[in-house]
Amino acid sequence: MNKQNYNVVGVMSGTSLDGVDLAHIIFSISDGKWKYEILESETIPYTNQWVNRLKIAVDFSEEELLQLNNDYTEVLGEIITNFIQKFNLKNLDAVCSHGHTILHQPQNGFTLQIGNLPEIAKIVNQKIICDFRVQDVQLGGQGAPLVPIGDRILFSEFDYCLNLGGFSNVSFEENGKRIAFDISPVNTVLNFYANTIGLQYDNKGTIAKSGITSEDLLAELNALDFYQKKYPKSLGFEFVKTIVLPIIEKYELSIEDKLRTFTEHIAFQIANALPLKNGKLLITGGGAYNDFLIAQMKNYLPEMQIVIPNAKTIEFKEALIFALLGVLKLRNEINVLSSVTGSKQDHCSGVLFDS
């Protein structure tokens, strides 16, 4: 008999390398309807050493990746333990952790999220549910995005759920099926250029706003093959490193102009990706604070009602939904949709480690 209330921690580390998001969440289900409350939450930033190590890990050898996975599992375990102790959390049903994506190559049947080794359960001394992507790739899916089932269950009043993180991704209902896919890079590129002038990010998009759009660069970015592909489709940092940044670097532009042009590119691709240009659009992720990006999106989507929720939902929606995926795993219920990932079937993904 499944429970009606769950007391869990959701843990997420995104490709934008902001840090580890942790959220203490209470879920309840009544008459098939789920409700949630985000209680304590925080983002633990990575040290500069860890940011640099995670940035270059895409080029690591197999041996280096094994060492990285071991080290990261220890660090992540400590971060989770500190969170539990800091807020004196008791009687947790599970800690549901995404880990950190290093390699994502579903076309080669491979995806790697570090921090999902069995040792993490011993470090944290809690039941851990993690490694949500691997099974889907083994079933022929993209292993991403996984958040859409949470959009369907928790945010059904919106026509579109858009996340603006390291990459943009969207989910919506189409002909009775949940559809979702990655749209374009966002903070992986914007933060890269902000970093080159000593900033962590372009606050509210003010630097981008001061630049001038390069129509030639914009046209070349918009012509990339990925944008012509049908969904399901997903992106990894390799796409940014090997394709996007080399294109931008061909142009002798100021940082302001690069940021301006790429922001325009993001807004154009988002508008282009939505089948209907009206309705209610929920925006979460760090990009929701980029006022200039949101303004450019409104230019392309004048009939769309854009909703930016409270700060906890903006910042911790992915941690919230991976917590939900973990709860669905505990209940042995479907938590990955084949309509989204392209896998052979809907399935219940994740690995469970007892402390």
C-alpha cells in the first residue's frame, strides 16, 4: 500500500555550474492529485577548483572520469549531509539526487551523471534514489529531458513549461501526449562570456542589452542543424564546446555584442519551438532573472502570457521534480515518458541505494 505523504530531499546540479540545488519537499497525493510544498532550500556553490574540473571533464580519460566520479560522490555526499544537519531534517523517506552530467551521448547509447555511486548512501546515511537517465538511454531514449512528467503532474494549468538553465527546454501536451525537448543553449554560453570579463553571469542581461546584434552571427547560429531536427532531441555541453563557441569565436565582436546576439538567438529559437504562440507559459531556472532575455522573448511572443513564479519555484523546480521522480520510483510508478525521450516505452527509472 503506497503512502499519501512523502518527506524527501531533491538534489540537482545543472550544466550552468551554479552549484548544487537542494530542496526539502513534502509531497501529498489525494484522489490522484499531487500537491507539494518546498520548505528549506539552498544552492551550495562550487569552489573555483570544482567549476574548472567539471568544465574540462568532457575531455577526461576513462581513468580520470572514474577518479572524478569517486571524488564528486564524496563532495556531493558531504553537501547533502550538511543540508540535512543544518535544517535538522528527520524521518526522510529518501534523498532523490540527479548527480551532475558530464557526458551525454544518447546517439552512442551513453550518458554519465557523476555522484551516483552506491557509496553516497553510506556517506549521507539515508536511502538514495539516483541515476535517473541511464535506463532510458538503454531503452533507446534520449535520457532527457526528464522533468516533463513533473510538469504534467504539478503544473498542468500552464500550456507550456519552459526552463532556462544551462540549456532551454520546454514541455507541453500535444494530442494527449506530453512532448518535451531541449531548445538551445542558454547560460552555458551567456555565463561563458560573462566569465571572460570576470563576472559569474550577466546580471539581468544588462551587458547584453548594451550590445548590438550581429545579423551574420545570428543567421549562422539559427541555421545550425540541431534546430531543424524534429523532437525528441536533447543537448549536452559537447554541443556548446565543439559547435556553438567555435562559430561565435569566428566573429571579431565585443563581449557585449556576443551576449546581445546570443540572447537574441535564444529568444528566437524559443519562439520558433512553440507550436502555438499564445496561452500561458511558465518560466523557471536562472534565466527567469534575465530581464533582457525575457523582454526579447516577449517581442517574439506578444500574445503569450508569460508567468514567472516565486523565487523558490524558479530556482528549485528541477530539484523539486527530481524529488518527485524519486517518490514515483518508491511507488514503482512511471516516472519517464517515452513520448518525451523517444524510448521504447514509458518506464520507472532510477537506482535505489540503502544506507
